[in-house]
Amino acid sequence: MFGVVWWYSNSQVVLEMNMILKTIVVGQLMENTYIIASEDTKECVIIDPGDEGHRILHEVNGLGLTVKLIINTHGHSDHTGAVELIRDATGATYGIHQGDVHMLRSSVLKFHSGSDSVLGPDRLVEDGDILDVGSIEVNVITTPGHTQGSVCYYIKTMGVLFTGDTLFNGSIGRSDMPGGNGRQLMHGIMNRLMSLPVDTKVYPGHGPDSTIGHEKLTNP
């Protein structure tokens, strides 16, 4: 589906249809941070900057990009830990679902971000929202269950879906932590995600990528 791929240590860059998609694995929990950019405008969105903010910024600068938007799939600190550092450095707008805003005040997050200030969003993301970054349209799909504010981000023109900790390659997210709900999780996966085209590329919050078709066939 994608044309050209370059591999780096703990990172991957994909170029397709004048779009840039870079994966960076960060932190002790090996969380996947994603940089998606429009090649024509060089404007980018960062999804789930969980740790190693300076390294993420180094990658952004190396690609000659301008960060316009930072968004989270959910509020756990391994996905949000570098948000404040990157927002402070770039002036980008930060968005998350209302259901997980309360998580941003955790001491663990402050440890990761190196900030003593209370992190809050510049905007809230809701089901059906379309977030524009350059020529990229990011569609918001709410999928509560791992947390109450869990969402996935779908870019139809690229055929890619960013699932956070809702759907993984060969497994699904936990629902036994505060705010989790197993029935909601399964409903979102089966009714919101599995209805997407089978060749949709799935980029999860941890581990390797997959496709909707592969998960339909193999995910227990």
C-alpha cells in the first residue's frame, strides 16, 4: 500500500501520496509516537508523544516540519508525557477527549513532561470531528473502553488508522484499569473499527502495525 520506506533505529518513515508518516518508539513502555505531515505544506500533527520530547522534536526538525497539532488517543501518561514540552516548544494546539482530561493532572505525567504546571487541552476532540493539518484530514472516532475518553484517528486519504491502546496487532487493549469497560471496548472495535476497509493500515500505541483485514482474520 505504501511506496517508499526507510528504517532507522526505533523509527520508521513512510512516504505515500505526498504524505509523510513517521513512527518513533519512545519510553520504557516502548510507546509508538506518530508524526504525520503534508509534504506540500510541511505542516504536521503528532499523535501520542509519550516521552523523549527532545528526541521527537529533533526528528520533526530533521524532516523540516512545523508542528501544528498534538493529539492523544487517550490520557495515560505513557502517551501524554511529552505533550507539554512539545507544545511549549512549538506553540501547537493540543487536543484530547473530555473523558480523559482528568488524567492529565497525574504526578506521573508531570514526571515525564518535566513540568510542574497543570496540563490542559487547547481543544477537545469529539466523535465525527475532522481535524485539518495542511492537506491532511484527521477523522475522530470515539472508542471508549480502555479509558472513557479513548479515541482513534482515521486518515481516509492515506488509509491509515491510529488506534492507541484500543486495538493492537493480535490483541486488544486492557479494560480492567480505572475508567475501563470491556463491553464498550468490544463494541467500539467491532462496530466502529472493523467496519473500515480491510486494507486500512492499523498503527497501534504499542507494537507492530497491522491491517483491519488481518485483525478480522487473526485477532482472537
